[in-house]
Amino acid sequence: MADWEIQRLYHTVINVSDLDRSVAFYKALGFQVLNDRRDVEWPDFMGDVFGLTKPKGRGVLMNHPNDPDGPMLDLLEWIRPQLPPPPTVEVPPRVIAFRVKNVHACAEDLRRRGIPTFALIEPQPKSLGVVGCICARDPDGTLIELIELLPGLRHSQANEALGEH
């Protein structure tokens, strides 16, 4: 047996092209700023952490008040090296999924706030265990999936619903 173990997901770095715009987007989803690092001077050892030569950036660490001890979002605008331009061909999306309560109200609220969303998906068969999900893209194209599951489920029941056992 190992002398260590993973306890939980700590944070996810989301590379952004405009930090202020992205902070506003995630605030609209209900996230709050835990630590504002927009003006922090990065020490030289950060290059070792990221495997880069003298990187610099601006960041904001956020969490959701409904999950105060849960994983955090670390929004990071790179100054050096700069992010490459987004691809011009179709590529699989980067996805972050959040469980929500009342996906229908979520969809209506996002539309009211002017956040473009994909159509509300209400999957069939019902045995999938998903009440519904709606998707939006953050300002840099990360797909944000907002999903409501039936009470008591940890994940969808795709194997059972699709006849794969």
C-alpha cells in the first residue's frame, strides 16, 4: 500500500484570453472570487512548476458558495508565453461540467442574463437518470455543461439506459 493518496480535486486551471471578461462570466454562473492574483509578480520558480521559461500571468481563484470546500477554478491569463490563437478547424471541446438544481430555471436565468446557451437537452430514455442539461461556452470557448440528475444519483445511468451491462 502506498504512503499517499489523492483526496479530492483541488483546482482546475482555465486558460483565458481576457481575465476580467472571464471573471464576469463565471460570476454570472454564481462563482465568487476567493483570491485575486491579477497584480501578483510571479517568482522565477514558477517556470519549474509549469515547465516553462520565466512564465508570467494574471489569475483569479474562484469557487462556488454552494460547494465551499469543493474544487476551485483558477482563471489564468498568460502574459508570457501568450496563448496561441484558437483553432480554425473543428476540434473536440474542452468541457467543465457542473451539477445544478433546477436545470430549467438555470436555462431561463442564463438566457435572461444574455449568456448564449445550447438548446436544453432532455434526454430519452428516462432511465438515463438525467433530468436535463444545458450548455454554454465561456468567453474562450470552454464548453460549460450544466446538468441535473435525478435525486440520489452520482452520475448518469448511461450503461443501463443504453443496454450495456
